[in-house]
Amino acid sequence: MKPLHRLASEFFMDIKNSMMRSFGEDPGKMLLHTGTLGWILSSLAQVTAVVFNDKIPKKQKTFLIPQEIADAAINIGSFYIFTNSFTKLANKMVSTGKWRTPAIDAFLKKYDLKKHIGSIDFNIKELANFDEIRPAYKAIASGNAIAASTIGSIISCNIVTPVLRNKYAAHKQKVAIARMEAKENAAIQSPKGVSMATFIRNAQYRPRSDMKI
């Protein structure tokens, strides 16, 4: 049987090799998935901390746990959607030739392909002679993907997510206030057999008619 440290080393090597096969030519995709995984683990830790915190009353937990889960959904969803959208846009701009280096520009000119630049169905990677510019293409594609995923994550984490969380919190606050007011109004009941209007009228102060000065 192999030693434990040897098994652990082989396990991490397998993970590294798997990631290299999956994301070796698309670092933007790697940042997207690792960032999303980070948000998932962070959110899971936050929810778990609330669940197992004995100092938080059970009544308060019934509100906090759904709140934390909702916040996690907003964080994860916003991060993935924006980062993925920016990364896909950057990849599309490179594959259609809208963003290109001088080497790629010369390649497209050489084969009279500049007229196809920007077309949705045009993809430089699918050209038969793509190997001629593979290194140059890979360099610009990787750099733009990393930049785009970084910009997308910054916009998501610092602009979009806080706005969505504030709107959600404001909505939940309105719902909570409405429920509280409904409970308070339900607790105010008129005496049996007497209408509320009659009860209020009779409860008003009236001076006694037989009082003498």
C-alpha cells in the first residue's frame, strides 16, 4: 500500500492535470469556475456558521438562514453571469478578428480573409491553416480572457451584487413590516357582541352631567 503522503501527492497531481486539460487554453474559463467555486464555499461556510451558532436564538435563525441563502444565490449568480458574459464576449471578439495582433492581421490579409472580420459565423480557430498563427492567437485570446473575466468579476462584486442585495433586503423589510402590522391589527379585537366603532365611541371620555361646580 502506498504511503499517505504519496497518495495525497498523486491526488493533487491528478487534479492539476485535469485542470490543465480543461482550462489550459482558456484561463478566463478557469478563473470563472474557480471564482464561482470560491463563492459557493464561502457562502456555505457563512450559512453553516449561522446554523451551528448557539448564541443566535432559534427564532432569529429562522430569518437569518433564508437571508444568508438568498444572499449566497445573489452573490454566486451575479458573479457567474457577469464574469461568464464578459469572458464570452472577449473570446468572440478575438475569434471573429475584431481584436487581433499585427501577426493575426497579416495572416488574415495573406489569405484574403479580412472581409470576414466581425462576422458572427467567422471563427479564426476553425480555419484550415490556423496552425500558422496558433501561438499569436493563443497569446491574445488568453490575455483578453483573463482581463475580461477580471473586469466582469469586479463589476459583479462591487457594483451589481451590492445593488441587488440592497433591493432584496428592502423588499424583505417591507414584507416583514407588513406581516408585523397585520399581526398587530389582528390582535386588536372589539369586545364580543360590540362593533369596533361602538367600542371606540363608548371608550371616549365624557363628563358626567350631574357634576356641579
